[in-house]
Amino acid sequence: MPDGLLSALQHPLAQARGLPAEAYTDPGFFRREQARLWARSWVAVGAASDVATPGDVLPLTLAGQPVFLARGQDGILRAFHNVCTHRGLLLVEEAGREKLLRCPYHAWAFDLEGGLRATPHFGGIGCHTLEGFDPADHGLKPIRLAQWNDLVFLDLSGDAEPFEAHAAPLVARWADYDFAATRPAGRMDFEIAANWKLLVENFCDTYHLPFIHPQVNEYSKAEDHYDVIDGTIVGTGNRTATREGAPVLLPPFPGLSPEKARLGEFLTLFPNVLIFLMPDHYFTVTVTPLDEGHSTERLDFHFVGEGATAPQYAARRQELYDLWAELNRQDITIVERLQKGRVSRGFDGGCFSPALEAPIHHVQTLVARMMEKA
């Protein structure tokens, strides 16, 4: 990893130098990033509604590590390392519903609260216990878990700051929005041939709006946007994100002020959640790196109350799905070309517009701090 990632960024914006090309293209940088950033941060991995019923299990990968989510019989959502504590076999291969997780190798069984419940013949054929062996010391290894609305976050290291502190800027900023009134209603998945950071940076970029998204720039102009930079949250907002006088086609968040009834904010909760908040819906984009040049995006839509399920709103929901999917495809075309450009020896990190690219600079600074953190 080159020295001075952070020092190159810590200049006035007009003189700052961005992350070098290898931060987006080098397999070695990607491996270090997995260990230093992804394994030591609160990372979004999925939705609580994916594992809504006691007994539900869902295998995932985080920072190269096999993990899984499980809804215990007590109704509590937990996360564990996805490995049998006996001989290290991958325990959960696919999503399903189980009362016990039984390892196929030697039939050890674990409950969904993580306890070891059976060790067949461990003391010899016909003897299922062993003197001096305490099953309580050999349960599944838990992982710290937190939720923001339906999103599930994991801290693989166990050393990240409390999630309440991590998400505090977001929670405080959106305190007027009753997210408890919303329901999940739609999902889309995309695979992109680009480094995950380019997806996050592009999300924070208002500079490209008139050139890449002309259909929304007609009423959501780049000059009407403002930057939001507050610790772990970074992005933009727009006070005219909906057309003035446009009819209300979906139930809005209750109790919004007239100003917020037209407001849209588009914020990253670092490192990998992009949140689009509108007066009548929100959706999250969970970004997951596959390798240095490939990522996935999972879009989860949420609408207020009956807006999520009622048939009379079905056409409007579909209209929004189609709009956001088209905007996302426009962005994907650009970030994939950004990735192709990053292999050029002529790219030295680039520069920043002080007026328009402070959020991108902040994202890169957060990355550099995690990469240089002892």
C-alpha cells in the first residue's frame, strides 16, 4: 500500500489528491481493505425481514468470512461465524428454516441461540459426553449485530464503536421521519464491474446529474442540491426533490413540515449503505465488494403504511421501481467506465471541485483513515 493516502487528501480541496488508482484495481489493496476496513466497521449485510420467523437462517459472506444470521426460537436475531466448532466445517450452506443446525460431518448440533446441544459418540461409540468437556465452551461464535430499521449491520472485529454512536448523525438528522410506519415492499439486485468505492463516490456526486440523469435534472437541478458531511454520514440533499404542486400518489411520512414534504436526502452511512429518502418512501442500496473490480448492489424499497401493500398504489410503486432502476443503470454504465479508466498509468488520483465534490473527498478520507489506522 502506498504511503501517504491520508496526507495526500489533507489539503485544501483544490490542492488535494485523491486515492491512487491501485486503491480500485490492486488485489493486494483489496485484501488489506477487507481486513482493515470491512472487518473493523459496522457493515450492512442484509435485511431483518429476510429472517423474520423463528428458525430462519441466512448464510452470508463478510470481509471474506462465512457468517450467518439466525432468528432464534426466542424471536431474537443473532449472527454467528458460519463454522462448526468441532472440525471447522461450513455449517449453513443455504437459507432455510431449522430448529437445530446439525453438522453433517459428525452430527454435532447447535440451537439458533448458538448453544451446542448434541455431540454424538464424542466419548466413544454410544457415549455422547466426555468428562472435562463442557458444551457451553464450544457453542457457535457470535458476531456483534445491530439494526437500523430493517437493515442489519455486523461488526466482525467486535471492536468498532457502539452502533448507536456510529449511526447517531443519521438518527439525529432524520428524527422527524417515522420509519416505524414503513414496510418493505420491493427488492432489486445488480452486479457491477466496478470497485465498491466508485459506487459510493458516484452516489455522493451531484456534478454528474445534468449530464447523466437529464430526466430528473429538469426539476431536481444540481444547483439546488446541498452537501451533507457529518462524521459517518455523507451525501447530498435537495429541497425541490419533488415537483411543486405534484399530486400525492403515495401515503407520505406523517407529520412532515411543508419544507420536508418536498425534501429529498441521499446519504451514505459509511462504508456501504446508500439511503435515498423521499417524502413518501425510502430505499437503501447495500453495496458489497466481490473483489477489487466487482461489486453487488441490493436495493430495498420501503413505503409508508398501506403504500407498501395496497393494490391502489401498485402502479405508483412500479413507476418508482422503474424510475430508480433506470437511474441506477445510467450510473452503472458510468462507474464501469470509471473502473476501466483506473487501470491507466495516466491517472494519479485525480482532483476535486471545491464547490461540488467535497462529499467524495470525505468518502475517500474515511477510507484512508481506516486503511492507515493501527
